[in-house]
Amino acid sequence: MSKVQYQLFLHKNIFKCVILIQLFCHFQASLFGQTITQKKISTIVIDPGHGGKDPGTVWKKIYEKDIALSIALKVGNYIKKYQPDIKVIYTRDNDTFIPLSERPEIANKNRADLFISIHVNSNEKSSKPQGVETYAMGLAKTNEILEVAKKENAVILLEENYASKYGGYDPNSPVSFIIFSNLQNTHFEQSLSFATDIQAQFKESAKRIDRGAKQAGFLVLWKTSMPSVLIETGFITNDEDRQFLTSEQGQDFMALSICKAFNNYKRELENRSLFANNRDTFPVSPWPVTNNIAIPNPDTIMNNNDSTDVSTNSDIEFMVQISSSKNPIPLNSEYFKGLKNIEELMTGDGYKYAVGRKPSYIKIQEYSKIVKNYFPDAFIIALRNGKIIPLKEALKEIKD
């Protein structure tokens, strides 16, 4: 057999193995997906990527491990504040090296209901790539995604006996990675759904570039026995992303976006379980609304005769958006407890909830300051004839 024939034979058989593994894993996921019923989320594990002797990706004196830890701690603090019944566990809460194999073990031993691994991306070839992407464990569909996972998995080279610890996985072997990437845990659909929620919040609340919810073979997600995701919060090699991720405000926006996605995921999952049992909707805690809110009507914010007000096009109005969801939320839900005059706006990617419809941009600015006391990442949106349009477009039109 010639060298060329041998290579063709090898690739053909590797392809067959991959297909068989895919079929088995999809069957396994379907089988377990039918039997697993999650009724309530009580424990969440947050995993700041890298740490200690493993700095992660580096740009000058800025380290991925520091950004990941800062965002992770903020996520945990927000969840503790707004969902006090949730037990939050960190795989690390300081600059410590934790082997990849131990991170999912921490989640498994604590019987966590959700695992979130936080990282920072990079591109050594160009400073142009930017934006956020969130992964579930699965098959990488492009070379670019493949490289992201290979780079994150390469940290096992810092560990002793890594081949035996990771089932023979070799980060330097393309064949090893292809086979490994076809493994999906039994919570793939829930993981990908949560990843999609996270991306939606990053785009809407943090105003980040959405690179999509994806799948790839990450070792840190491999052995988790619960829904799990890995978040790449931006590119350290991109000037705008780096400035955002190293700022206190930027890290707050990222953390709040993750928390909002978690709240939506928790509400939808628990409601679905309860509906399956023919019970009433689960009364979720409002996010992040306190009891007995008394938000004034926009008309009381400013005097209607204020000469500084801007006369707007009659077709354009402004509102303060407080939430969004893939599925509709009842307007009388405890999620909005104490807040009146909520409007549901249907869009192509789900539902948005806003308050304070007004033709005055100045008044809505003042109103949004009050709303943000209860919904910190609320923001102003513009509508033309009831349809959401870019805020910049609306402001330019009323200025002209």
C-alpha cells in the first residue's frame, strides 16, 4: 500500500468513526433528554478560566485570568443579590491554578444545576476580530471555532500525566480533537439554549457584537453532568473589546448580562417543568426589582411646558426597555411586581418589555434614570409607528 493510499484509507476510516460516534452521542442525548426532568435550579458553579501559572491569553501586561476572575466574581455577587436562594460556588476565587479536570468535578460533586466557564478570546493574526461568543459542548463546525477550543484545551500541557487524565486526548493531534469534539453531554439542548440567551443579553444589554451561540470540544465542559457553557467575553487583541473588558463598567455590563440570561433560563426551565405537571406558573423573583416599587409616571418627571424639550416627529416615540425573553412573560407576573403600564413588543427574535412611552426624548432620559434604580441595565429604545428602530436614527431625525 502506497503512502497516498494509506492516507486515504486512514481518513476514510476516521470519518466512519466520527459518524458512528456522532450517531451514538445524539442517540444518548435524546435518550437521556427524555428522562431527565429538572424542576428547580438551586446551585450554580462559576468557573473563571485559567489562573495561577496559567495566565491564559496575554496582551502586554493584561491577562485573561484576571479579567475572567473579575467578571466571574461580579456574576456571582449579582446572582447572590437578586437570587438569594441560589447557592453560588466558584472553581476559584483567587489567582490559583486549577487543572481542567478538577473544574467539572467541583460542579459534579456539588450537584450543580448549571456550570458557567468565563474566558477571554484572542486572535494573534489580526486585531480586527471582536465580539462575544458562547459555546456548548459539541462539534466545531469551522476551523476558526476549532482553533478557539484547541487553544483553551492546550492548558492541560501544564499538567502532569495529562494523557491518562483526559482519556488519551492529545491537544496536538487533529484526529484526537475531531473524535473528542463529537462528544455531547446529555444536556446539549439546554446548554445551547442557555448559550443563546447569553448572546442575546450581550447584544442587547451590553451592546456587544454578537458572534453567536456555538459548539466545540472544550475539555472543561466534557464531563459536566449538568447544562454547561463556556463564554468568550471578547477579544483581548481588539482595542475596543480590550478597553471594555478592562473597565469596571464594562465588566459590570458583562456580569449583568450573564445574570439576566441566567434569570431567563431559570424562569423558563422551572416554568416548563411545572407546566408539565399541570401546576401554576412558578412565582420567580423579579429581576432586579424590589417589592412595592413606586416608579412615577413620565408625565411627572418634567414640566410639560419645559422650553428645553425637543419637538419630535409625531411618528417617533421613546420607551425604557427593562427586559427581553424568547418566550412571552405574563404582564401580571411577579417578574414585574410593582411596575405598571408595561408593554410587550414582539420582534423577530422574541419579546421585549418596556415602560414609559413618550414622544419626548428629554423626559424619557429622566425617566430612565429612575427605572435604572430597579433595572440597572435598562436602556432607552425608539419606536416609529410602534416598531423598534435604531435610537441613533430616531435622534438624527428629530434633530433634523
